[in-house]
Amino acid sequence: MKNKFKLFFYKLIIIFKAKYIFIKPRNKKILIFDNKGSTASHYRYFSNLDVEILHVLGERINFYILFKILLNFKFPTIKLYIEEYVKIVKPSFIFHNSFNIRFFEIDKKKFNFEFVKIFTQSELKNFYDFKEFISNKKNLKCDYLFVWSEGMKNKLLNHIKGNYIVTGSFANNDGPKIEYKKLKNKLIYVSQYRTFKKKKLTDTKKTIRDNFHGVRFSWDQFFKIELDLCDMLKNYCNINNIEFSIVGTSINDQKSEKEFFSKRLGNIGWSYIKSSKNKRGIYLTNKAKFIVTVDSTLGYECLARGQRVGFFSMRKKYIKSSYSKFGWTMNLNEEGPCWTTNNTQNDFKRVMNFLVKAKEKEWDRIRKNSLNDLMFYDSGNKIYLNYLNKFKII
């Protein structure tokens, strides 16, 4: 009963916050499903004149569509709203780039015209989110699925029928190429910091309030790993004469992010690299020879481009429950040459020594054998662009 009330109030909030549109949607060649990913870089190839965006999270509600449903003596539901919207726009292609199950549930048999459904993966799901996304779902179909890796392809194949094309991360493919001979003797830690925001007036950073698939923990518990790991990295780099930097993730609260690390690390022996809207992630890490992360997507992207990356997937020790396991789509062991989930002192030394001291032949072997299906790399998105040409979209 409690969950039903929560859902009811959530829907009320959406209704009051939504922007209402009273104009009939126009017929377009391309319909982008979900405004959330409509500004993705790999959609920039589309002409704005040919694109309509279907808002499915309540940001906008089209009254024309609602009225059409009511005229047919039906109660408006999200499913009916989506179907009616598609019928009005009558697109040739429907694109979607996150993991919204309603996109995959669109049944082409319900429409009297042909269109192509295309999924373009744009985020790295962890095991628990993926399981929740796909749980108990049947008869899911998509014409084409552009995915990041063979590992993700093999996981989705068990649940969604369609033509799979492995492309890697579109943003990563668009980024600068790595000039291996010019990489600096520098180690960059990829921050996953998030600004602390109160949900209740009495909240502190130690308040047990956040939730991950039934596990409750505090802000402090979740982010303490960042400080402990960076403390060890700073000492390691100091001993081994390696420049150490932390690349920030915050755009609007860089001061708090820098202070978060400086309170533990001090102000010497490391540097903070600011992110901006126009320059972040792969554009801030492409000069460093060594990258370290807990479980960020950027770490996987750097590895795919040929950099040396160490993964310390041990957040579960801090929130006292299973969390994001490194390389879960490939069912890798918990410990490997460049990754660990235990992170004892011996594990830290093992991963760091392989990261810094292993020969390039050993790294090539790891990338081509153990981690080959973890993340693909296609410089310039040639595979994706070839398909857009094939579809006569560009």
C-alpha cells in the first residue's frame, strides 16, 4: 500500500511539473524516444528538420495525443500515449540510447506503416541495474542494436531479438586519438565525486539514507573509497617519481570537489584537473600513461583506446554489499592483472606494479585476450556512420 501511495504522488508531481503542449506533433522521418538522450553527440548527424522528440518521462505532455486516446474511449496510459504518438509522427526510424524498457516493448505489428527501431547504447549499466531492466520481460525486439562490447551484446542477446553491431562508446570513438609515444609519466585518478545534498534538514554526510537495490548507506560510506584510494595512489606516485593528478567530474561545484580531496591529501604532491562542459573526460586524460578508477565508464573508455588502466572495484567493502563488479558482462574473476575487488595491500601493489612496470607486450596480451570483449573502440565512429549512410539518413 505504501508503494502505491508513493507511485500516486510521483505521478501527481509529474503532472504538475510538466510542460503542456497543445499542438499536434508533426510527421517526421526520425523520432527520438526519450528526451534524456536526445542531445547525444551521435545524434548530431541528423537534420533538426527531420527529428521529433518523444518525451516519455513526463517533461512534456501533449494534450492532442491525450485527447485522441480519450476519443477512442480509452484511459490514457504511458503505453497508449507512446503508441498514439508514433502513429501521429509516422517516423521511418525510431532511435533510443538509454535503457528504457518501453522502447523495446513497442510492437511494430500494431502500426499500419513500416519503421525501423534502432538502439544506440550510451551508458554502462552495472549488473543490478541491468537485471532490474530486463527482469521478467518477454518478446522484446529491436531492428538494430549498436552496443559497446561483445560482452554487452551477449548479455542482451538472451533477452532482446535483433541485429547487433558492436561499435564501442560513441563519445569515446569521437575523442582524440592516443599518441602512445607522447604519453607523459603521469597517473590520473578519475573522480566520481558527487556534491552532498540534503534530502531532509537533519541530514549529514554520515546519515544512512541512500539506497542501492535494497542496501542502505551514507554519503560518507559511498565516497570514502575515493579518499582512501587516492591517499595510496599519492604515496605510490611519490615513491616512484610519477606525476599524480585527479581529474574532476563536477562542472558546477568544482570548489567542493577539490576541497573533498585536499582535506585528506593536503595541497602538495597532486593536482586537480577541472572539467568543463566543452572539455572533460577523455579530453583530460588522453596525455597520461596511467589511469586509475573505481568503476567509472571513463576507465573502460581509456582502456579501449589503449591506455593502461587500473580498476579498484571495491566500493562493496564500504557499503557492505555487492556493488559494481569489474567486467561483469564477461563474467571475469574478481581478481586480475589490472583489477581487484579485495584491495588488500598486496592487491594494491600487484595492480599498481602491473599498471606501471609491466611490458607493453603483457598489456597487449591482456587487452587482446582477457579483456578483448570488455569495450570496443572504433575511431571516428566509422561503423555507425556506414550504417547511417546505408539507412540513407545521412
